[in-house]
Amino acid sequence: MNPAFGVSPIKQMTEVFVDKTLDLCDVFRSLIDKEQHHSGGAENGGVKNNDSVVLDMSLWLGRAALDMMTIICFQINLDVLGTGSHSQGKGPGNRGEEQKERGRESDELYPALEELFGTNDLNFSLLFWKSWIPLVRLWTLDESSHKIERCHGMIRTLAKKLIKEREKEILAGSVDEETRDLLTLLTKATMEKVNKDRMMSLDEACEQISTYFVAGQETSAAAVTWGLHSLSNDQAVQTRLREELDTVGTDHPTKEQLDGLPYLDLVVREMLRLHSPGAWIEREATKDDVIPFEKPFTDRHGNVRQHLPISKGDWIRISIRAINCQEEVWGPDAREFNPERWRDPPKAVSTMPGLIQQQMSFSTGPKSCIGYKFGLMQMKAMIFCLIRAFEFEPAIPKEMVIRRSL
């Protein structure tokens, strides 16, 4: 799948990232205008609070991110923002009319995803114990499990339909041989008959699509939401960032222009460090082994431990947020938002693994995040457009915000 996230596709994706965020800005302006002229409740995620307008950024950023991901990866224009103005027919291997048609056929998909990720009534305690204790997973009658399974079922059904449609297009010769979008690559893998390394069953391809629907939509949106929360609580950083962004003479920056903004890069890196979308990653041991400790410690029985023995089949959970926020590594302000730390990171940071500079937000090694370039550029484009267009302030005191994540 690597060709789908190469340099050339990322350049094309940037256009979609920017255009969809501009669509989102139009939605915000419409909500602001509506709420400033009419009293009312919290319709469409916007409410009026005294003389300010409060917007549910998690809701709206999730919608924009889903539009971006489905257009780029699967040529589906869900248009959950309800605008359809800027990005129709764009992205790698774009097929504008098909995007429009598939958007109508997929009307039920976003409500299911929004129910899954936007709800506050999932039983997070039960989901936590299910992730740790296999026996608890046998209990499937709870509403949280039903919601998750219903959403996954809808995605799998849509994935099979998309793959079958793309297979017909490939066989008919209507897909360019150079097309490198994710849907085309997955479909070709299911059609492969010779190269075993490239073969993939239909079920495997559908699971890949299911993963991208979830990971490609929720992760970046969550990181930007929390990033905006930090910026709203640090007006000096927000102002400095806006001053840099305003030096760009266009509302439609290219990948090269976004990469050429040093303070934006510092801000995004700090967002990913402090607000890593994934709290942890899990790996299964394929053989008996030992995990060495950086520093020996004495256990409760008085034994000095130099390493942790593990057996084949054991699951290891690695806390990304704990690694990204270690005071021993990052200093006493490790849990504070400070983009300036990236100008001269502490020496201890140089030993930290990770796909991007000294942090584990996209994991590391052969099982690291394949779409990390996608995520980085998506975040930069969203922050660029939003900070240039609006000033953000906290809706509630910082002390009242509680982070909850699996």
C-alpha cells in the first residue's frame, strides 16, 4: 500500500485537505452568522454563549476528516459537511461523477461513524477490560459492542461493494495503469494471481478498508481538536502562528508551502507529542524473549530486575502518551504545550524512537503507521486554514476538561 502514500500522491492530497477545510470554514461562518442573528439551541453543533459562538470542534473536524479520507482513498464523496463546493472530483485518481453517486449510496455510513466516535455513552470501562481480558470479550450483549459491530458491518458491506465496482472498472480498462489510490491498489491485490507477496483475499482487503475508515478519520481529527484546545489556552502561541501563516499569499497553499512554515511545523509536532491520537499500541510476541529495562529496579519481593521475560503469545501494551510525556526525557514541563521545545530538544530525546522526530505518535519499526505523511499534511492543512480564518478561545476553563481515550 506504500505507493498510495508517496510524495506525488501527498501533493495531490494536500489540495483536498485544504479545500475541505475551506469548506469547513464556510460552514463555521454560516453557523456564526446564524447564531449571531438568531437565538436558539445547539443545532448543528453550534450554540450561542453570551456574545461568543461555541462550536463542537470534535464533531466538525471529524466530519471534514471523513470527507477528506473517503475522497482521497476511495473516491467516495460523502459530503457530510453538506457543501460539495471546493473538492469535488479531486485527489489521486479522481472520478468526480462517481464520487457524487457513491456519496448518495453511502448516506448511512457517516451517522454510524458519528454514533461510534461522537457518543459519550459508550461503556469505556467494559471496552477497556475487553481489551485486556479475553474471557470478558465473550460478553457481546452490551450496547457498546452492538454499536461497534454495527458500524464495522456497514463499512465491510460498503468495502466489498467498492472493491467489486473497481474490479469491473479495471477489467474494462477504464482505470489508468498509473493510478495509485488506495482502493485501486487493494482491488489489484485481490485480483493478483501470480505474485504471492501481493495477493490479498477479499476479506483481508475489506478489513484494510475498515481500518483506514477508522484510523484515517478519527486520529487526525482528534489530534487537531486537542491541538486547537491547547492553542485556545495559549493566545501568544496562537497569535505567533497566525502571523507566520498570514505571510503565505494564498488561501490554497501547496505541500511545499506548508512544509516551508517552520513555526507551523513546531506546533504540529508538539500537538502530536502532547495529544497523540493513539494512547497505546499493542504487539504480540512471536517467540519467547526478554525485554531489557533501561534502568534496573527492585520488585516487591526485593529482587533486582534487569529485564522482563515474555512468552510466545503474550501481548505487550506500549503507552505512547507515557513515552511522549516522560519528565525524565522532556523535562518538568513535559505535560505542557510548548512548541518551542522542538527548537532545541533535550539531549535525552535523541534516543527516542519514532517515525517522526523523537516521538512515538506514529509508532516505529516495520509495523509503524503507513499513513503518517497523510496525517502530518492533513493536520498542517487544517491548522493553516482554521487559524488564518478564526481566533479560538476556550469554551470552558482548562481545569474542567477531562481527556478520555482508549
